Amino acid sequence: MFSRLRLDLRDHPRSADASAIAGAFALAVYASVQGTWGTSPDQLAWWPGVVLSALACTVLWWRRSYPRAVILIAGMCFSPAVAYGYLATPLLLAPVMLALYWLATEADRWTAHLHGLVMVVLVATPSAFSGNFGNALLATLNPVFFLLFPAAWGSARQSRRAYLESLYMRAELAERTREEEARRRVGEERVRIARELHDVVAHHLALANAQAGTAAHLVRRKPEQAERLITDLAGTTASALRELKATVGLLRRPDEEGTPTDPAPGLGRLPELIEEHAAMGLAVTVSTEGEERPLAPGVDLTAYRIMQEALTNVGKHAATGTARVTLSYAGNVLTITVSDDGAGQITAPDGAALGGYGLIGMRERAQSAGGHFTAGHRPDGGFTVTAELPVNF
């Protein structure tokens, strides 16, 4: 019930203000009627206190627009009341205390405490010099505490509200950051799968196209060779299907039935890759420099895919029958170099430049493994692809 009431008051701030002002006025009127401690109510008229309390509570209605002026006016209303003989009790000073609390919840701490001290001076000074009380010290300390307490309480409430707002903002930022991180990871995974699909499809389709074209050319003149090429073509397409299935399987959940468990290709399959290109008519020579070292699984896959794509590009675009692959181990770095001496006929039938994602994919693969990638034409003719990969990334 109280939670519902608090929510209703928060949704209707003017109603909350009116309720608080009415309560403060009732307390001030009660204190005015009761008079002072040690003084009979018959010896002190009640109506001046009621009038001054009504004036002070009336100006509280504008506390949202003119908070500082409202406090000063309320304090000046109770300064003559205390001088007249009313004891500065928390009941009598309820409107001033309410105004100080409201100011402290909105203004900075220095402003709230400054206005609290001003109210202490306005109220405690006439109380200290009043002849109606035997204990002037008590009459002075009471308003000091009663007026500084709401200022301190309001400042604490404002600090707590600011702390809760900061917690909410941090939670919102964390949620937004988590969503952005999730989107970034999804984007990276999509790019990675796209690279895998490109490498698998481009390589095996290029092999299949070359084998099919050669078999069609030899089917009449050399049927034995054509039959062997057709057999190799079946193996090429079967290998393409296996790798395509494994790549698409990355989209499955780990616990889903049918998830591929075959190991990812690496440099161990380099001889098989060389044989596939030899069937296309591309002679590839491989040389190794330095002491061979085992590679991390991700680096091993990256090295294989880069050589696979580079050799596929040689067979498709270089217009040459030879290519060279150099594996250089130096320290913690493996340098892969794939070069050819071809004319580099990289043009489409209509003469436009042939575009693709081969070089882009190789560069992205090298960078994702913590390495570097360069590619370009050689001064003496041909094309060279170089990738530097850390051995243990």
C-alpha cells in the first residue's frame, strides 16, 4: 500500500507538494496554539504564529520555481515569531525545515548548507536574546540542529539518488555494450564463415572446372587420360562436399546431431593440395627454410587456406604452369611465399578488371591470426603473395 502511495505521489508532484505543505502548516499551527515551554498558552496570543505559519506555508507552493526566495521568506516569517515569544521547536519550524529539505534534494551541498546557516542566523538570533526563556543556550542550539538536519538529510538523499542513477546508467551502458559486443562477435563469425565458404568453393570449383575442361578436350583423343581426370573430378567434388558440409556445420549448435568432427585442414595436407593442382596442370615446387615447428591449430588452418587460395589464383589468373611455395621458419614467425612467373591476365571477358574476395580474404585471415599479409606484382614479372604468421598465436 505504501509503495503504491509513493508511486502515486511521484507521478503527481503537485499533489505531493500540497500534502507536505498541509502537514507542515498543521504542525506549525499546533506549536503556535500551545505557546512555549514553561509559558502558559493564555500569556501568549496564538494568532500571530498561525498567520506567520500560513504565510510561510503559502510561499512554499512556489518552491520549484523560486526555491531560494521561498526559504528566505519562510525564515523571515518565523524570525519575528521567535522574537515574539514562540519557542523554536521543530513543530513551529516545520515549513522552514521542509523548504530546506526540498532545496537540499535539488541544489548542491554548498548551497543547501549555506541557506541552512542563514536560517539559523534568522531564527536563533532572536531566540538567544529573548527574555522569555531562562536557558538561552538551549533556545539557541535547538534551532541550529533543527535547521541544519533537513539540509544534511536532503543532501544525503540527493547523493543517494545520484548514486542510484549512476548505477542505472552503468547497468544500461553494460547492457548496451554487451549487445554491441554480441553483434560484433556475430559479425566476425559471419565474416569467418564467409571466408571459409569462399576458399572451399573457389578452390574446388576451380579444380573441378579445370578437370572437366581437360577431360572434355581429351575424351576423344586420349580416353584413358579423360577417364582418369573424370575419376579425379569425382574425388574433387566429394572433397568439396565434405569441406562444405564441415563449414556449414559451424552454424550448428555444438550439441546438435550431425555436427562435423573432422579436424580442420593444415599444412599436413599440403602434399594433397599440390597433387590437386598438379591434376589441373600446375606444377608446384615447395621448399622449406629453417627448422620446421608445430603450429597452433588456428595458424595451421590459416597457413593452409592462404596457400590454397594463392595457388587457386595462380591457376585461374597467372597464365603459367608453374608456381613456387616457400615456407620459412625464423624464430616465432612462419613466412609463407607463393610466387609465379605468369603474365597475370586478371581481366574479365569484357576487359573490365576482375574483382573478387581472394586477396581480401587472405589479408583478413593473416590479420586474424596476428600476422601480416602483402601481395603484388614482381618487377621481373609474375605475382607474389607473402604472409607472415606467428607460430604460436
